[in-house]
Amino acid sequence: MPSTILSLLNMQLTADTEVAGAGTTAIKSDSDYLTQDNPSSQAPLDASNLLITRCKSLKPLPNALESRDARGQHFTDHMLQVEWTLASGWSTPRITPYGNLCLDPATQVFHYAMECFEGMKAYKNKEGRVRMFRPEVNMERMCGSAQRISLPTFEVREMTELLAEFLRVEERWVPDEFGQSLYLRPTLISTDPSIGVAPPRSALFYIIARYEPVSVFPPPTPWKLFATTEYVRAWPGGYGSAKLGANYGPSVKAQVAAAKEGYQQNLWLWGEEDEITEVGTMNFFVVLQGAEGRELVTPPLSDAIIAGVTRRSVLELARRHLEGVKVSERKLTMSEFCEAAASGALLECFGTGTHYFVTPIGSVRYGEQTITVPGEGLGEIGSMLRGYLADIMWGVVDHEWSIAV
């Protein structure tokens, strides 16, 4: 770690940290604004400039019961913030006490949903060392989301270092137990106080963390899904592959409708053939028995599917460790899914994601029929992949994907 960072971490600042105001660029008209190039004088993101203002008093760590009763809304002591302006680029990164943001009522994020985010977790190994899982992949995906909604991008390596510095400050919030973790929410929003659909002239990147001492072990009871044909989450040419709030808010109505009927999540479909895309907020996997052996199948990435970090890791581990199992990223329709279940070719079904990890799926309601997945939990392949991932995430085994902080 750079010596400048070490010295900053030891600083016990008591004065309030001054936050620079968002700069503006003179724009003659909307058309001028939409076609202007970014100034070459923009400052890049630089983690070595980090300033830290520590809380004068720390919050007590809630117990598991308190955390559950609060629906997991216990946030850590600090937050990280970095401002950006079109005129100047990225400003000085700052870690400050957790607190409210002050934004103009005309700010674009409120009116045009100009924001993107990531979901990540921090873990501790048995020696108590905090670790991150493939953080650079999350930051690369966040840059892709930012580009899709015309927000500024950043240097992945610098942002990954800022994530690490934030976790060094908040280390006590990372649970010690295997299977537990600290949830991280990097977020990027437009802070431009402007009524008008146009690229922002100012933005704010921030990181907050949520305490959730709930173990992913043992796996949950298999979920029941509702394959909705009334609502569509994403479509070709859209923004379904970007991690935008605009992808999730509109899905709540369908999720509530499914929950009222006793289902944990929706299975999202697309097109005349009812192609399977995602399950709730997770990627979807099935294991099928074919004439030449077993096949692990997940829908291919597209405009309608999030490039899940857990999904990518499951595929890479499967190709590396599952001998005799064909690993496919291909189109999967409800017709094929139903036929496989009827013929006995459907062996396993599970979803993958940061929050729910690897979750077994027990049944799918589709129209007037219910397709039942064999078994009472994760099958052989799902369990093996879950085990491989857990050992890497919690540092049981040394692996390049697990980054010590």
C-alpha cells in the first residue's frame, strides 16, 4: 500500500470534511451540450489522493436478531464519495461519516433515473483477513453500466483500491463467520441540477455498506418461481444488461403479484417462444440429461441479461472442474424446459447472484401447469459449484479471484 495511504489511514481528523461544489460548463444550447467532447483537462480518478474523516463515535454492531428485524438496513459508520464534473473530471476521494446527501430538487437522478450501481460483498477468512471477490470484474461492469446511461467512467484499478481502503476503515463490520459477509453498494448518480434529458455535467460516486450477518449456509429451501407472461423485464436493444435502478423499480409490481400467490420470484421470459432470461435478480441455470451426458445450461448474455459475476465464475469453474459435463450458454425456451421435465431429462435448476449466492429452484409455475424440479435442494452439480465458490470467497483456498485487503 502506498505510504501516503498509510499515513492518511492513521489520521484522526475531527474537522468536517469540505465537499467541493459541482462545477458547470457554459452551454449555449441543448444541441451544443449533446455534441460537445469531454475536455482533455479532466482529472483521472486517483486513489492516492484519498482523504479520511473518521467518526468521533462508532455505532454498536447490531446482533443477528436486530439486523433481521430491521430488514438488513443497518449501515456502517462511514461512506466513500468522489465527485466528478465535466469541466474538471474526478475530484479528491473522501471517506467520511455516513450521512445524508444534499441534492437540488431538479437533480437529473430524480427525474431521469440517471444512475447505476453494483452489488458486492466482503468476506473474512479464518485468520480474520478481509477479502474481496473479483472486485475488478464488478468495477468493469459498472463502467459498462455508466457508459450505457451516459455517466462518467473511471479507472478500474483506482476504484478497486478505493474499495479496499474503505474496507480497511470498516473492517470491524465484516462478520467473522464462514458463510457471512458485508454487503457493499457502489453507486454512481448524476448530480446535475438540470431539467432536460442530456448527459450530466456533474456526478457523484459513492459507496455504502450494509451489515447482514446472515449465513448462506445451509442453502435455502428450494424456491418456487412464477414464469410471468404479463410483464417483461428487458428486451433486445434495451438496457436490461446494465445495472441500472431503472431495471429494478418497474419489476416490483410483478414481484409483489408473484409473492401474493406464494412464489419467491418471477422467472422472466421474452419473445414469442417464451425464452428464459433471468430469475428475479439472478441468472438462471439448469442441468439436463442428454444422450451424450449431462449439460449445464444458462441463457447467453444479451441486451436482456445481466452479466453476473457469480454467473461468470460458475461457468469458469464448471468448465475447469466438471469432467464429462457439457457447459452451454444457449437459448432455452419454456417449451424445452417443460419437455425436459416431462421426459425426466431435467435434473437440476438453480439461480446465481451476489445476494442469493447459489439458490436451488424447486418448481416453476407456467400458465396452468407447475413444473417440478427433482430433488429436495441443490443437486450434485449445483452443490459442487456452490462449494467451490464458497471456498474461494471465504479464503479457504488460495485463488486469484479472492483479493486480500
